[in-house]
Amino acid sequence: MTSEAKIKSPFVLPTLEIEAVKTSLSELSYMVTVGGQGKHFLVSQKLAELITHLKAERSIENAARTLSVAWNTPVTANDLRRIVEEQMVPKGLAFPADHIPTLRMNGRQAVPGRPRVPLWKRFLTGQFEWTLMGREITSKICSPLTNLFDISALVIAIIMIIASRWLVFGHTEQKFLRQLLFEFSAADHLAGLFFLIAAVLFHEFGHIAAQIRYGLPAGPIGFRLYFYMPALFANVTASWRLKPSRRVVVDVAGIYFQAIIASLLYLAYAKTAFLPLLTTALVSDFLCLIAINPFLKFDGYWLVSDALLLPNLESYSGKLISGYARRLIGQGAPAQALPFIGRSRTVLVACYAIFKHIFWVFLVFTIVKHARTVYAVAAFNIRTFVSQSLEGLNGLDAVLFISSVIRLVLFLLLLMAVSILMGSLMIKAGQLILVAMNKFFFRKPQAGVQAAVSQN
């Protein structure tokens, strides 16, 4: 090894694993996993090659010379420093040598701690996350559930799903379904909430069971506030190791499992006429429709992404439609060409981008339209829930007290979510204006090396 190769690098890398991912892109893509943190990032082939050189403890200067030959283009040490600072450091794929985060123990291995988002920023964005079940617990629970993916179990489940919906919707008046929630008692609300949490939890079990079915380790299950909207989630990032057809199974497994549990609730209601069973099943089906929506980053989005072999579907579709718009207004093609994915896939992605924009325009219009109503009844609802909570507390009615407090908390979260979304819309509008001004008045070409490395 030369003395130059021993020069101390200005950056330190955590434990990184790199593996190729099958996609429809004309160029290879790689998945980078941060050891001890479970974070995964899709990167371009050139960025993967740079990480490989840095992992080999080569100096920036040495890596620049080697990559200049490999990429057949001049690459300077300053180019690589900018790439690391702009594309790796913000994601935690590298750290400045003079600012290494505090190490924490992960088993026997010391790994850099995950950069924590300031508490004030999490309050402003409504982003919080907690782990509810570790890998060992989910593995024990979900391993027996893998039998639900057998052909015989799948056929029985499909028949039950269809039959239960026909039984309820074919023999129940729609007017009665709309009036259900208005006739609920405090005990009914608590029972319905319990059944709904069980149904959503079973949804997450489905994702993990599918992952175990294909020989991958189970991931944890957690609870998060996403823009102050409560939700459960399962960590199935290990599914990137699977071929796309199996990733599709992991994507739909949650909805499959939730549809099964909702069917059991429908059948139980048909036998008992217990209203919380029916309302929970209806809400569960509605949540499944939301989850399958490909324009929100839920199961439907990842399903379409894996079906098209396009892991970066959101950014690729945005750049694709933006390129078409530039040509339409006479701005010419963008400086950085997108990797080719085939004519049929390009058409599908373009259609996806168009319908996604239509959906978001409709969603924004709906939020703005109903936000006024939510705020108008806010004071009345808050007073109602508080008075019911005090009534339950004074009368030693634990059911009424707990039910009222839960509904009060959920309503306050709804208010905060609407406020966050309205603020985000205004910020997004301002950003779009600034981007448009920069493009038309302060355009600056992107460096060729950096553009190629940041392709994904």
C-alpha cells in the first residue's frame, strides 16, 4: 500500500452493506443498508462504487484517480468530497472525521447512533415513532401465520371474503349503516376501537408473515404519528432482497390479512348482531381502500413500484412528467436524462404521474373545503368530550371516562393533522414558486459527475 493510500480520510463510514437490486432501469441500482440501524437507501451504481472505495479505506485522492479511469471521465477529490457531503452525510452513510456521532452498542458491535431530529421539529411536523414489538415477538407470532399463504388457505380466504361482504351489504339497509355511529354508547366505542386495533395489527402481521414465508427475518412492529395521524407499521425493509414478484406478495399481504379479520368480524356480527363488530369491519374495509391507493405512500404505492420494477417510482414519475411539461412549453429536454425503462413502462409511469397529480389536486381541494367545518365544530366537540370525561369521572363510570378521553385525544390529533397539512400546503406552494423562479431566472447547470452519481 502506498503512503498516499494511508492518508487519513476526511470522512468515516458506518458499517454498510451493498447489494444489487433488480429494477427496470437501464442502469444497475444498489441497496445500501446501514448496519445496526436498519436504514436502507437505493443508490446509483456510481455512488455504490464510491462507497466501495471509501469502505476500502482509500484516500479521497486515490479514489478520485481510480474512479476517473472506471467512469472514463475526469473526477477530482473535490468532486468526491461534495458528493459525500451532499448525498451521503445527510443520510448517515458517512460522517465527517471530526464530528463522529456518539457510538451506541448493538449486540457486540458499536455503531454510530442515528441522528435525532430535534424535538421542536418533530412537534412542528407531527412525526413520532415508537417500537411496540421486537423482532423476537413478531417472529413467534407470525411464523404460524405463514400457512395462510398456502393455496388451500388462500382459496378458502377468498371465498370467505366475498361471501361475508355479500352477506352484510346484500341484506343490510344503507341508511342503517350510515346511522350506526350515532347510536353508539361509550362501551360500544371502546369495543369498536379494540377490534379496530386488532384488525390493523393483524394487517402488519401479514407483511411480516410474508417476509418470513420467503426465508427473511421478521421485522419489528411500531406505532407512529404521521402528521399527527396515528398508525401502526411493520419494518419489512429486508424484503428488498427478494425478487420483485415476491416483494409484491409482501406488499399485498397486509391487506389480505386485514380482509380476513374483517370477514370474521362480519360473520360474528351476523351471528351476534353486536354493532361494534359491524362498524369495525366497515372501517377496516375503508382503511384497506386507503392502503391500496397507489398515490399515497402506503401498500398500494409499493405494490405499483414493485410491479413496475421501479423502486424510485415517486421521483422518477415526477421527473418524467416534468420533462414532458418542459418540452410542451418549449423549454427543451432536462439536462439530466432519466434512465430508460422501456416504452410500455414509460407510458404506465407517465399515466401514473398524471393521475397522481389529479388525485392530489382533488385531495387538496377536499382538505381545504372541509377544514373550515372541522374548525367550526372544534370548540363544540372539545366541550362535549371534556364534559363527558368529567361526567364519567364524577360518576365513577370508567367506561365513559376512558371512551371520552380517547375520543378527545383523537379529535385533537385530527385538528393538529389538518393544521399541519394546511401549513404544509402553503409551504409547498411557496417552494414551488421559488423553484420556478430559480429555473427561469437563476438556472445553474449541475456538474456532470455529481448529476451522474445522484441519478437515483
